Amino acid sequence: SGAFTLTVTGVNFGEPAAATLGGTAGTIVGTTTSSTLKLLVPEGTGVNKGVTVDISTQIGTSAQAFSYTAPTVSAITPAHGGTSGGFTVTVRGSNFGNAQ
């Protein structure tokens, strides 16, 4: 799954709830209230993805879109190493998600 949650606010939310981001199903985490739900963002990339919430076949789509990008690697150091291992390799870049 994705590395973070997206908080969706609106009105008349309830159970059972389902949500998608750009047509891809996400997992709702935590407690859904009448005005808020938290969606675990599904893996992927994209620009201007719509958020759709389905509450017992009542469907609402966000007026505001969501965008997220793939990770990029800008540097790896050292560039090579010995076959015996035991050394640290550093990978630099952006959009790696939450540190584990």
C-alpha cells in the first residue's frame, strides 16, 4: 500500500464506506465520522487524481484533485565496491515515502 494517509472531508459520510483515488481502491483506516475519513493512499503515481467516496451506493467525487509522484534516485555512493561486502551504500533522491 501507499506510504501515507489522505484525510478526506465532506458531509454525510458513514458506514460501510469505500474510497478510490483515481479509480484505484484504497483502504480506509481508523474511524469514519460523518465528515471525515482517512484513506491509505494506494501505490502508484499520477497527477490530478479524483477521490471518490461510496457510502452504501451513494457516491460522491471530490472537486479537488490529488497528485503524487514516483520516487527518483539522484545519486548512489559509492559507485562500486568489493565483493566482500561490509560497506554502506547511500541512495539519495526524493519521494521515498516514510522512513522505516
